[in-house]
Amino acid sequence: MKSFGVAAIAALCAQNVAGHALFQALWADGADYGSQCARLPPSNSPVTSVASNDMRCNANTSPVAKKCAVKAGSTVAVEMHQQPGDRSCASEAIGGAHYGPVLVYMSKVSDASTADGSSGWFKIFQDTWAKNPSGASGDDDFWGVKDLNTCCGKMNVKIPADLAPGDYLLRAEVIALHTAGSAGGAQIYMTCYQLTVSGTGSATPATVTFPGAYKASDAGIQVNIHAAMSTYVAPGPAVYAGGSTKVAGSACSGCESTCKVGSGPSASASSVPLPSASAPPSGGGSCSVAKYGQCGGNGYTGCTTCGSGSTCVAVSPPYYSQCS
């Protein structure tokens, strides 16, 4: 019995490590921006306290220089993988049976390259849970995380067409519920992307704040998914009327199935330059790229010098290099 217990604990630890992941890339209407405008977390570990300021844009995440330009009414795809710089489909986007919902929020800000995430957020997307008639427990049901894994880590998200133009933060989130049967057991993975949205809309949706939008006791945060489930209520506000939802268990569509690193809608597989995200004026002087930021690749015109402690590494040559 003792040896079985040790083995079981070791297996659980391995599962938890395998499950760690982070959102790290962005596609806009099929164009690959990589991680140019992503505030990449310092590690692939989750946030576990819904009362922490880390709920805004993850632990110790600093703004980056670039902003990705998107159009109101267009579709972006957020992309998650287990390790920084890994965009392979060979492994699950988030493993270890870390089942749970995928939620996406936006926040209108004056400057996405400096905003701290303390402004209000509105939900624009969710892919949560659906009952599997053949299943015996929540583990067997359909979840947003399972859709992420099926679609090589990508999830299509519509940018509401009526949004007022300007700078926004887009916050992509997975809530892993495999240990959420008790308070504090949910594991929350999120990344903020810096966007500049163009369009002619004027909508300013009602907002919530992080922390504050979730409570540890929320039914969608503290839940035993290893028992049979009859319903699941996602935490936070309802999806904004101009946003979108995906039914858990639905097939991959659009960019989820067609967007491949090194290929694009109007370019050959051998030569696909990454679109260049915009950079705010630097005021002159030298520049440096933070760890996990882009530092090279076809079509890249930004800074190529990595900050102290990291070097520029080709992770998807010749299309994308990042500081590692």
C-alpha cells in the first residue's frame, strides 16, 4: 500500500506539471502575430487566488512595446501551449486533464502599452461545458479546454463590431477545475494581449474588475468535476451582446483548423512574414526585448536586442525568434 501511494502521488505531480500552460500567440483574421503584443507571464504556472491583483494580467507581467492592430467585427484566435515558444500540435495545449472553461475579456484603456489592468473588463467570449450523454462524470463531459486541445491550442474570438475604436487589453483565460472541489483549488491561467482596435462603433460595455469579478466560492470556481454534473455556470458576467460563444464539443472552425505556423491565407508555406505590430514612439535611444518577446523573424522590424539574461533564439525559423 505504501509503494502504491508513492506511485500515485508521483503520477499526480507529473500530471500537474504537464498541465501547466500559457496563452502566448495571437492570430488576427488568419495573420500570425506570434507573441509580439502578448504580455507573456514569467512562467507557465497558474494563479490560484481570485483575490490577487495577478488576476488582471498574471503574475509580474509587464507591458510590452508592441500593439496588435485588429478591426472591430473581425475574428482573432488566441493560442495556448504548455511551454514558452512551443507552438507544436504534437502535445496537448494544456494537459493533465486540466478541464474547465475558456473565457476572454477586454478592457478599454488609454494606452495598451502602459495600462495596468485595473480598469474595467467585459466578457466577449466563452466556451464552457456541455453534457456528454455517454459520460459518467464531469471528466467525461465536453469542456472548452478539450476544444483547445483538439484545435492545437487555438480558440476563435470575435471582436465585437460595435466597440468604440482605441486601445484595449484582451485577457484570455483558462480555469482548470481538476482540483477545484475545495476552496482555492481552481487553477487560473491567463495572458493579456495589447490591441489597437479600429472601427466606427461607439459602444462602451458595462464592466467588472479583477480582482473582484470572481469569488472563491462561485459555483464555476469551486466545483467537483469528478462527479456527475447536470449544469455548469461560468464565473463572471454574461458575455457582452456583441461577443460570441462556442458550444463545448464543437468542431474546430476558421483559424482553429486552418491557421498553421509557417502558412497563411495568401502566402506560400516557404515564405510567410509575420505582420508587424505597431510600436509606440520610443523617444529615441537603445531598445531591448523582454524575455519571451519577439526579437526576429521574416518581416520583423522591431528591436532585436534581448534584455539581460536572455538571448534571441529562432523558435520557428525563419518566421519567428524570441528572447529566451
